[in-house]
Amino acid sequence: MPVLDTIDGLAEELVAGNRRALAQAISLVESTASSDQDLAAALLTTLNTTPPSTPSRRIAVSGAPGVGKSTLLEQLGLQLIDHGHTVAILAVDPTSKRTGGSILGDKVRMPKLSTHDQAFIRPSPSRRSLGGAAAATRDVMTLCEAAGYDTIIVETVGVGQSETEAADMVDLFLLLVMPAAGDDLQGIKRGIMEVADAVVVTKSDLSRETTNVTVAQLRSALQLMQPSRQGWETPVAAVSSVTASGLDELLNVINRFFASERRTMIDDVRQAQRLAWFDELVRRRLVDLLTSHPPLQSRLAILRNNVHEHCVPPTVAVREFLTHLTVSITEQP
């Protein structure tokens, strides 16, 4: 059981802004132990009965390694605090395929923000989850919102087609790119460009000329794509974390996106995201449940061997498995 004696007590301390309770609650929802998952479910159910009166602003930040995500987030976080906000940053680190470990070094890259009373930084391993975020990130955002943080930022593991899933769990998706010229922009995946709510050209202090070219090229490219959100034109901003230039423009983009007249639209998107995540979780859990059932495991092992030995095509093997599953279900009393 957690340090606090009851789930109700943990929820009460969490809502009161107890940082230790928040860290403890996050550990619960991130745990894969069955007993912890039961406690996490009870905690989330308790918090669901009393949602915060003012919903948080949920933002995801993605970009290629070396683009300066952590450096920018520290400067942005400090600016947000100066404007009266409280900030929670959920930094997702990639998990090694070989060892299963993660470095979790984002706090080191945000030395000032990590010690600020109005900020909370939580590194989490991705555990090889697709989508650029950890499997529990959605629930962790709920916990941070309950704890009173009005701006919650998810720093994804990197940039690519799979990271577009991160856009489906937040309100505002920021794509960070380096200053580049000409063909270098072809390296940016169209899929992630289409879901970006704003594109930020980082390290603009390195070359103003190159930055200006990149901004112009990105704006032209975005004009050929459908807007990420109805009634919203994707802006392109140039920012330098070293000189702090462009931060005011980025803050203005964030404030415009979360303007009060857009609140209903954001809430509607969140509702759709909740239902989509429910459907996805049902699919994932059903697969886990089915593949852990001993008789079905045995049948799967036979079919896998048949596929391996070229006795049957994968598509046909799957069809045979589903037929076997359907018969097993209908024969149940």
C-alpha cells in the first residue's frame, strides 16, 4: 500500500497539491503490478467524481533528437510561471530494447525549472510504447490536473510517424524543427506535419537567414495541408532558447489557441479523444487477455510454427485462429 494509508487519503492530499502524493499516485498508475493497477483504478475513479473546476491546458512537444526540446521547455516553463501559471512537464524517455532501461535525464536538462515551487517535472520511461508517450501518460495528465497544475506539457521521445499518437492525447501539439534550408525539410514527415497545431523553429540564433528561409518554407508547405483543427491556422514561430527571442510569440500562440471562445471546441475534442482511447484500450486488453489464455496460447504456438515453416500464409493462419476462437466462445455454457 502507498505511504498514505487509503486511496481516499491519497486523493485528498493530491487535490490539496501535495507533491509527494502526486509522485506516489503517478508511480501507482505507471506500475504494471496487478495490485498497484487495482489501487490506481480506485484512485482514478475517486478523482473522476470531482473533476477540477477549470480544466488544464494540455500540450505535447515533439521534435527530432537535438532539436532542443528540454532547453526550450525550461525557458517556456519559466515564462509561463512568470505569467501566473503552474506547470507540470511529463518527459518521456525512450526505453532500451536490449536492457529495458531508460536514462530519465530530463530533470538534469531543466535545472532551474526542476527546482521551482510552481513546476513539477516527471521523467517516465516509454517502455517501448508507440506514439512518443508512455502508456500511462493520459492518466498521469489526469493526476497532474487534479493536483492543480493548469498547464501540462508532454515531451515526447522523438519525431516520426508513430509520434502522431501524442497529438491524440493533448489539446495543442507543438512540432519543433531545426533551422534548415532546401531539401533538409524533406526529412520532416508529412503525417506529423498534418497534426501539428504549431511549428516552432528552434535555435534561431544560429543563423537568422537560414531561420527565415525555413519559416517561409514551412508556411508554404502548411498552406497545402488541411488545418490540424477546425477554425485554426497552423502558425510557424522562430525561437531561441539562448537569447529568449521568439518566446513571447510562442506564448501568444498558446494563449490564442486556448482562448475562452475556443473552450467548447477543445472540450469536444477531448471527449472524442477519451472515447477513442477507450476503444483502443479495449482492443489492447482483449489481445492481452486472449494471448494469455493457456488453450489459446497452445493454438497460437501451433499456428506460429506453421507460419514459420511456410506451411500456411500469415493471413490464413490468423483466419484459422479467429475461427478457432469463435468456436471456443460459442461453445461456452
